[in-house]
Amino acid sequence: MSGYVSPLTTRNASPEMQAIWSPRRKFETWRKLWLALAEAEHELGLPITETQLNQLRDNQHITDDDISRANEHERRLRHDVMAHVHALGDVAPDARPIIHLGATSQYVNCNTELLLLRDSLNLVAIKIARTIDALSDFAVTHRDMPVLAFTHFQPAQPTTLGKRAANWAYDLALTLERIEHTKDSIRLRGVKGATGTQASFLELFEGNEAKVEYLDELVTAKLGFDPSMRLALTGQTYPRVVDAFILSDLASVAAVIHKVCNDVRLMASRKEIDEPFADSQIGSSAMPYKRNPMRCERATGLCRFVMSLTHNAYDTCATQWLERTLDDSANRRLSLPESFLALDGALDLLHNVAGGFDVHAATIRANLMAELPFLATENCMMAAVKLGRDRQDVHEAIRTHSQAAAAQVKDNGKPNDLIDRLRNEPLMEGVDLDDLLDPMKYVGLAPRQVDRFITEIATPIRNRHRKDLAPANEPSV
């Protein structure tokens, strides 16, 4: 897997994710794999000496000079894996004859990619957990703050700001389940040979099938996996459907981040909430007053990129001919690292936003109260009926007043005066309209649902990732 990083993802991805997909990490993992293979072959009786193994052990860290030599070899050989075999042989001359013994290039390529994918999924899981943690704190703080809810982006029954944030966090928790399951399901390609038949190793061990199978188990264990966590069958490469599974899970995380950031952008437009905004930050070069939600906008842009790569992975899986075709290689050198790098940046942005929301409580209440008289009409009608009024007469009176008040708002730009109209309506005499305008009467179990989310979902995630939780720091520019 190439260590290529585009300017887009370098600007957004964290140093940790960039390190995973760096050329140095890849090439050092190749050396780790060559050592594991040589050690296992030695233990199973092949003529590999301790001197050869020690030279491999002494050169696990790849230097800049090693990389330069490998680049020189590659210009001559036109083969990246063989270039690094030669570069390792240059500094481990006694081991040179046994480096890559019996292996195909995909022994190092595929197993390295699977190790990098596992590490990347682990980092994604950590960052999802951090974002859930930040959103959960926000949900608890605003557990009881009523806010106008929307369906079809039209005013609907109120919820609370804390409940809305808990919804965001719960969506992320669902993606975390998938990411952790996928991470824990990754199986190594193991030692399978050029077309997956293990023929080269059967030849090396003179037809001893048991040793060939044990070699596969032993290498898997040396790489830190349970021997059962290896693919039972492969062609030359590990099944490319694995990539499709992983990029699909990443796209699901991206879709949730996109939804949350869009919600924040909508609320910012209503002046109810803002993402963090620095004292000297400029919103627009032409309009000095602007306070654009640029972090959420950048996150949604990155997420659309991640979501777009899912179909790419399915295409690559579908177009692998027989045991393998090479047209997957250049594609995957971009699609796999770029998916993780872009999502990593989006997660950092959302984590930063979630830890620094600027809540405008007065505007939230004003927006809610502008609509609440309409939302309270059914309760008003029921209260009047309890006082002995005819339900149909009350319904018609409230309907007439509601339409007039709505026209006043829409056509004349004046405040909603429905309550004043109802105060003067004889059929509403004796109804405590002020009591019916308490927003908490209409939020249902929203506050309790926040409590339940924290207890049943957020707390177990926090406990599982306690050592990984971190404050929402400023993302990279």
C-alpha cells in the first residue's frame, strides 16, 4: 500500500492517521513480515541461521538511506517489493539469500494492508468514542432546554437540545458497533503463495503438509493475531470484498457526521447555536459580519468524499479476474488511505465542534415561543372542552384565530398574536393559557431519554475507551 497522501487529506488528517499510512510504516511492516516468515521457517527446520535472523532483527527500523537505496533499486527493477528485498539485503548481506523465501509480493502487501486497516479502524473507533463523549456531556448540560423540533423542516412538537445531541451521539454509537466488529473480524492473509495454493511452501518442506499449515499459523501468531484469525482461502490477494466491507463502514460513519454537521449548520442559520469561532476568525472576505460554520462545512465536504469511495471498493471487488488482476493496485493505493485520512479529519472536526458549541438560549426560546401557540392549540381545545364547551365549536374558533395569526406573521411580518386572540375568545374563558405555554409540557420523555442514553449507551462506551478519551482540541487548519 503506497504511502501517498494528497494535499487535501494532509491538511485535514491527524499525524496519527498519517503515520499509519506513511511509506515508513508500510516498509517497516514489510520487514516485520520478512522476519516473521524467516523465524517461522527456521523453527520448522529450514536451513536459516541465527546469524541471518539477527541481521534481519537488527534492521527492522528502516532508515532514510534504506529508502533511498530502495528507490534506486526500484528505478532499475520496476518492482517495489523486490526493490525493498534488495535494499534489506544490502544491510543484511548474510540474510539476503533467504529474504522472501517462498513468498509472493502479496505476502508482504496484503498482510501489511490488513495490519494497517486494523490499526486505522482502531483509531477511527477511538475518535468516534471521543466524539460520543463530547456530545454526551453537551446532552447532559442541555437535557432540559426545550427547542423547536422539525419534521420535513417544518415546525413540529418540541424536543430538548440535549435530546437532539443524544440522538447525534446514538447514531455515532451505532456506527461504533460496526467499526469495532469489523476491526475485530479482520483476518490475516497469512502465507499462501503465488496463487493461494501454498505450492511453494509445500516444495520447501518437501511435501510435508502439516508443516505448511503450521507455518501459516506460526507467522499469524508472530504478527500478533490468534492463529484462527487467518483467512481460510485466498487467491493471490486477500478477498477484495473485505475492502468493500471496511469502506462501507467508513461511509456509514461519514454519513452520520454529515447529518450532524448539517443539523448544526441549520441551527446556525436560525441563530440558535454556533460552532466554535475564534476571536480573530474571519467569516467572509467580503462580508465582515459573517460567522460561517466552516468546520462543519469542511467536515461535510470530507464526508461526501468518503461516501463516494464505497462504490469504488465494490467495483474493485467485482472486477478481480480469477486468482488476481493488477488493476486493483493503483486504485487501492488511493482509495484505502484516502478514505481513512479524510474520515479522520472529519471526526476531529466534529469532536472539536461538539466540545465548543456556542448556545444562544434566548434565540432558541424566542424561536420556540413564536411557534408554540400553534403547537399548543390541541391542548387549548381539550382544556376548553373540560370546562363544558362544545368541542366542534372550540375547534372552529381556534382554527379561525390560528389562520388569522399565521397570516399576520407571513403577510405582515408581525409577531404571532394567537394567544392574545384566544384570551379574547369567549369559548376560552377560564382556560389558563399561560400554563399551556410552558414548553416543558410538550417535550415528552426527552429529558429522561437523555438520562437513559447516558446510562445505557454512553457510559459503557466511556468505560471501554476511558484511556483514549481526550478534550476537544483545535483541529488542524
